[in-house]
Amino acid sequence: MFFSSNADNGIYIERSVGESIEGIKVGDNKFTIMFIRCSLDAKDSNNVGLVRVYLEDDKHMNLSIIGDISTWEVQQLKKNLDERNGITEEYIDETASIIVTNGQTDKDKVLQNGNENIIYVENLLQSMNMTPYEGNEEEYSQYDYKFTVLNRKNQLKSMYTMTNNHCCITDKDYKDTYYTIDDTSTYNELIEFAKSLVD
């Protein structure tokens, strides 16, 4: 069953650190297997133990792991699986919805992907002419309107909180930056659009 296997009844005969064994065939199906080993004794590099086994089906790209697995590896495997299904980071980060909220009444309206207004609103948000200033959170405790932009995983891309010709932009890491609106025409267009939805 094994091609060039160095294992005999689960015990390694050749104890080379980091060596991989590939090319196992079962019937007509081809599998790739890799053994990950590490030294168990710092004083004796030949004392090697099995850490992990990977088994991959070349046709269906299924991957099994026997042994400890780190959080990073779990995330990486999920990412690889998503990419094989066409779900790339770029795809996930596309805008899926924008929530428009009235700050006085808390009434909101969700614009879903496919709604022509979502592109219109996003273009306006990105085209506002603004100048950063030293603002603070208290200024926006009461606001006029807010636009919350979410990606395909319903994660925050950005949030625009507007009041008195000023705007607080919250990024995906929830960091706030405060701006004074230079060109109020775009700002006012967004405000009027918000009014039509949530007033």
C-alpha cells in the first residue's frame, strides 16, 4: 500500500526529521499523504515522534488531519476551501448591504445587494470631500443619520455617522476618524436620500 514508506507497524525505521512520504494509492483513487514528525529529545535528534498526518484526495481536494491543529491552520483550511468554491477574500469583502439609520428615531432601512440604490449610496459615501479634525465620540452620541456598510459575511466594512456637516467614519477595525465636510452637496444628497427612507 505504501510507496517508499519508512513506517513498519506504526514504528518508524528511518527517523529523519521533517521527512514526508507521498504517493499512496488505494484502488484507482490517488491520495497524497504526508507525515509531520518532530524530535522528541533535544539531545538525540534520532528520537522522532509523529506529530500529524495529512491525507488529501487530489480529485476532490478533501483534506483530513490527524493530530493537533492550530487555530491558524483551521482558518487557513477554511480559506482554502472557500477559494476552491470561488469564495475569495475579494468576494467576501464585496458590499452585501447598507443599513441606513435615523439617529433621532432609530428607524432603519436595509439596502440589499442587487438593489440599484446600494451602488448609488456607496459611490456618494466614497466621493465626499472631507478634512480630518480632532473630534470625539461624544459629538456623535446624538446624530442625524448613519450608513453602515456590511460585507458578505455581515461584517463591518465601514460606518458613516453624520451630524451638523460633520462625519465620523468607523473602519472595519472599529477605529473612528472624524471629518468636516468640505463639499456639502454630496453630504446633503446623502441626507436627503436617508430622509426618503427612514423619516
